[in-house]
Amino acid sequence: MTDTQHSTARVQAACILKAWGSNNLELLHRNLALAVEEALVPVADTGEGERLEILGAIASTMRVLLASDQLQTAARFLPLLRHLASAPCSMSEYAFRC
């Protein structure tokens, strides 16, 4: 995948974050459900597949937490979503940041 392409995981994580920030619960639940569904679809790119798997697990957990009014606990996943929504960096950039 090139840097100019948007991965499904990146886009979906960004959509979940946007819905969270807008306080639109209907949109949030819809985006979480979509992320769970997308995690089940096999993809050729194993890196993207792993990101989708992680996103699906986060979305599934957040759905359960939101259904039981555990908003603060669900919010703990926001940094992970921000990470998934961020643009990928090369290994040399990653090593430099550490």
C-alpha cells in the first residue's frame, strides 16, 4: 500500500473518532458496527488485515462498554484509535522517533 492510499482501518478508525467527538451516538454505534463487520472480511495485505483485526476487537469492546454505560472505560481506547487513524511511517522514521 502506498502512502497516498487510505487503508480501511485508518479510515474507519478516523470515522469512529469523528463520531465520538461529535457526540452523535447513532453514528458512533453505526461506525463501530461497521468496523466489527470489516474485521471479518479477509484482505490480501497482512498488515492491513492485522490492523482491521485490532480495530474490530476495539470496536467490539467499545460496543459492549457503551451498551453498559461505561463511557469512561470505552474512552480508554481512543488513543489506540488515534494511532490506527494516523498515517503510517517508514521504519527509519519509527526508529528515529523512539
